[in-house]
Amino acid sequence: MASVFLYHVVGDLTVGKPELVEFTENETLEAAIKAIGESTECGIAVWKRRSVQKGLIENAETRHQRFVGILNPLDIVAFLARDECLNDQEKALKTPVSKVVVPDNSLMKEVDPGTRLIDALEIMKHGVRRLLVPKSIGWRGMSKRFSILYNGKWLKNIDSNPNLTIPNINRTSSSTTTTPTATTTILRDKFCCLSREDVIRFLIGCLGALAPLPLSSISSLGAINPNYFSIEASSPAIDAAREIPREPSAFAVVDPTPDGQHKILGEISASKLWKCDYLAAAWALANLSAGQFVMGVEDNLCSRSLPDIVHAGGNGGSLVNGGGGGGGGGRIMRQRTFSSRSVGFFNSNPSSQSFGANRSMYRGRSVPLTCKATSSLAAVMAQMLSHRATHVWVTDAENEEVVVGLVGYAELLAVVTGPRAGTEAPAT
């Protein structure tokens, strides 16, 4: 086993992490769009409102029951693309988040700061996307060489527990017998949240301990997932909203070839829509083909009338790119036309109708993030982190237009904790 997994604990990753601010399910989509835009993750955790008395400690079971799920941009755009939402966008933006978020409280788990990193990775390998870690005023990191022992107590490996339950380690010194004060109670009731991106970002700084994995190709490591969701460029883009995949939340927009392969033209995904114009993207999803959605279309569409885009005035700023704002708290209605730029996509040849055209025509955010099957694990990790992406599409080693699979967080975690992760680098 690589030493980085045995000698580090979850608390090492929480240093400098901000305190968790819960986003409740009774908030509106308008508030959710703003929260997602300001977040450092492609999605926000949604909670039920806490009902326990203020100042009391909430146990882990109750807290887990309050967690609803994770709301991502594709969920919001797909909801806003409904006919009733397009007809009354202002009303749609006031919809409670509870009607849009997909309930799944298995996506988050509370763990102790003293939990070994290897145990945390095992939890995430089984589908958990966020780790809820209690904050402590005395925590300054504990990169101890043998963190398998914590305050004289063994940290059990999660492999022995099929229920993925991490014991709550008592971090109070054995010599301390006083009961917690009101101040310590408040501190124990504060948490920070770790994502899979946080874990990968930590691991990329420890690549030497993972040698020789980082320089191995993703193909040789078995990191390529061939089971991905796709949609043909000629199909309506709204088809992507009918059954949104959860891991990752993305569709490859492809153009079939005569030999049965698929050329990737772009993608419809949560990460691509992260900081987009949600209302314009919703209209495009409902009215355009998948190819047009990722390629962009001309500003002056004459086939259908385009909707008015609602801008949020006042201190809230604008919900859409290029939006005006005003000093008042009211709303301003302004005629807008859909273009690739309003969704964050750019196209150098909007008049082209050939979805199989050369990929050099794709520009900006419409370009899918790809790597080759021969790319190294380190390169793919760096690529995902630099683009803040949840996945990378993998293309054939001989033809970079043909998609053969994808690599996401789940695949990266499986590789770095697999049998080969314990292989030591050859002595030099």
C-alpha cells in the first residue's frame, strides 16, 4: 500500500477548508443558480432545514437524514427546459429546490478527522461524493508517520465493514475528564465538506509516493470506462434531459461513422453548464438538436421566436451573462436572442450544417475535454483539475476524433487504491 494512504488522515485535507454553509431545499432555483456559480464545486449539497434546538449537538444519524442530495447545473437546465417553465420563466426560477434535486442521501457521509485516507478513499469508491468532517479548534493537521494509530487507538480498515461505517474516534485526551462547555459544543457542531476533487488535488501533490502509477497509461491501468451515455448530434437536445446520468452527469454528443464508431463533437454535461446562462441554455436544450446545442447557432435565428430573458436586478446581479442590473429590486424584461456565446459556447462556422465537419471548427467551451487512451494517469489527473472537470472523454490512440470511453473521479479512485497502487518504484 502506498505510504501516502497510511500516513495521512482526512484531517490533513481539511486544513484551510471553509465551514459548511447548508443550502436548504426550500430555497428557490434562483438562489441555487447563484450558489452554484459561487461554489468551488460543480453542484451544491441540499439539506432539509434543521429543526433541533440551537446550541445542541446533532448526532450523525440525524444529520445524515437531513441531507437530501446534490443539485447540479444539468438538473436545473433540464427542469427549466420544460414547456411550463419556458412559458413562465420568472415563476420557474421561484420553484423550490426540493422539486428539482434528485434525492440520494447516500452521496454524503460523516467521518472523523482521524479517519485514514485509505478508508476515506474506500468510502468514495462505493459512491460517496462528499465527506462531512467535524471542525476542531485544535486541529492543525496530523501528517504523522504512523497515523494508523490515533491517540493510542487503532483505526480499523473499512474493508472489514461492508456497511462502510467509520467509527467515531474520541479525539479528547484520556487525561481530560471535564464535560464539554458551550463553546466546545458549538465548535463540535461545525463542519467542512471534502469532495472527490479535494482528494485528487491532494494526491496529485503526492505522485512520487504512487510511482510507477502516475506515468502508466490509463489504458494499461484499466481506468477507461467504456460505459458512457451519448446522444447523436442529429437528435433533439432535449433527449439529454429525459434520463440524466448520475456518474458523471454528462452526455457525449457524437456523430456515427459508417464503421460503427462514434466521433465526439461535444458534450452536454453539468460541468460544461456550470457557469452558463441557465435560461438561454434551457431554451436551447428544448428547441435545438444536440449538435446545434454544442456547436452554437447564429444570433439571428428566424425559425422560431425567442423568449424574453429575465434579469435579476438589485444586489443579486444578473442570472445571465451580459445582463444589466439596476439599482432597484424589480425585474427588467429585455428581448434576447440565443447564441453560442450566451451559453458559453463559441463556433467559428455557425452556418455549417455538417455535424461531421472537422473538429477545428469547435472553439471555446464547446470543445470536449479529451485525452488519448495512451495518456498517462498523471496527465489525466492534471487535466481534470486544471479544467475543474468531473471527467475526461477518452479517444482512440490512432484517431483522436473517435471516443472509446471516459475517465471520471470514480475511475481515478479505483486505480490509485487498486492492487498496483502498492507497487514501489524501482530503486535508482
